[in-house]
Amino acid sequence: MTHAELLRRVEWKDLRRLTLRELLIENNLTIPWFLASMALAYFHYYLLALPFSAFFFLTALRQVHNGFHNSLGTNRFLTWFTLYSNSILMMVSIHAVKFNHLRHHKYCLAEEDYEGKSAGMSCWGAILYGPVHIFLIHKVTLQLGNARYRRNLLLELASIALFAGLVCYFQLHFLIYHIIVMIVGEFLMAFFAVWTVHHDTHDAPELARTQRSGWKNRITFSMFYHLEHHLFPAVPTIKLPELARRIDAAVPEIEKRSTF
């Protein structure tokens, strides 16, 4: 079945619209996790802060991912500001990630898909490849991105450097903790964000892996509905559980390989 046939068989266009409640959730999901992690780190409870930092990283990834596809329900400037501010908090140029992610959708697992390189590696290979992955997405954006992408990348890298410099200069220990945890998270992106959802799918790159277990999707904030995302990238994450139900009803024969 072709992608065009799937688009015809599954009702999905209404899922692009967010209610006010959904818009507020998608645009503020990171706040409680960030505040909790910072409060605990401020009082030196680093181990207790760690799961909150992990959930901040995951929800920030969900937020910017929706921003890549203009699915936050906000205007152009607010979407840009979401990407910019999360660049500083996540210690990576999010516009560089966006540039490579949109290419990933266009050239999924092909030679031109630099984001998807780790999908063909082993599990441990993808983990070890992480630092190279982060360097590569910045390099590719500078080489292939248009002037707007390059400007945003340079602005974000300069802002990250300023933020990190001020944090180190004033010895803000809770923010030093945050920076270290975010860098570790970025180094694991090639594994968690690429390998887990695309390994062993080169025979049908458009059919990414997915997750149908309710509790697993709850603890991962629905970020592993990846088959659904690749087929209908304009649908916001908060709508993916409903999209999954519609796909199962309309196309029960479609292959669904589990993420974990």
C-alpha cells in the first residue's frame, strides 16, 4: 500500500487542530519537569533531580519536534522562540536538528538522510556514534542549509556559549549539573531518537517502529508512535494515540514493529 493510499483511507486532517487545552499542554509540558529538576539540583539532590531532568529532556524533545512540523498551534514567531529557547536549555542548535529532521522525512534512511545514519548500526554502535551524530547535524546544516538556517544555528550556538560561560563564571552548580545532563542526553540521541524507532526497517523506511503499550506510551509521552508520525507528520503528538486507533481500524493489515 502506498503512502497516498493510506492518506485516503485514514481520516486524519481534523487531528491537526488543537483545542485550547491541548495547545496549552503542548507548549507548557516542559515547565514542571524543568522547575522540579532545578529545585532539587539547587539543594544538591542530584540523584533525585535526574529523573526530572530526563523527563524535561523528553518533553522538550516532544515540544520542538512538534515545532519542526508547525504543530504547536502557535504563530511563526512563538514557534521560532520555542526552538530558540530550547536550544539554550538543551545545549544544541535546535534549528540544526530541525533541518536534518525534515531531510530525514524527505530522504528517510537514504544516503542523504544524515539524521538516520545510526539506524543501520548495532545498538552499541548507535550509542557510541552519539557525539558524531551531534557534530554532524551542525556541520550538515552549515553546509547545506539556507541562510536562515545558518543564521539561526549561529545565533543558537552563540547563545549556548554565552549561557554556559555565565553559568561557569558564576559557579551556578545547579545549572552546571543541568548542562552536563543535557549534553549526555544529546550524545544519546542517535540511539534513543533514531535507532530505537528505525533499526531493521530499511526494507520499508516509511514504516517506522511504533509502540502500542499504554503504560510505555504514558512514560514516554507518546514519543514512540513513530510509524504514525512518519505517515502523518502534520499530526501533533497529543493526537497520535487517536491517530493510531484510526490506522488500526482503517488498515489493520499494516505491519507494526514494536519499538521496545
